[in-house]
Amino acid sequence: MDCLNTQTPAPDTQSIYYWLDGYWITDKEEAELMDSINAFGSLHQVVELPLEADIDAEVKRLL
């Protein structure tokens, strides 16, 4: 009899929500809240980055 593997592999990337002023967070709900109150004067963008990525450097590169 085969055993079912119910464990899901850990993700190797993370979603980063960032704005044109360089501010970034990892929480989708908080990003949507910040957009709803126009906290940064622009809507957030999303990028998938490796877990070990230098987020500050990557966001600066994207801007």
C-alpha cells in the first residue's frame, strides 16, 4: 500500500509588495490596506524573490 505524502514542500520564493518610493512589505493584506488609504501615492507592485534575496537591493533595481 502506498503512503500519501501530505507534507507540502517549503516555498523557495517569497512575494514582496513594493511601492515607487522604495517601501516594501511581505504581507499582502497590509499592502492592500496601504493602497486603500493611498499611503504612498501609488499602487503596490509585486515581485517573487528567492528567500535569500537582498530585498532592498532588488526593489531598488526594479525602480
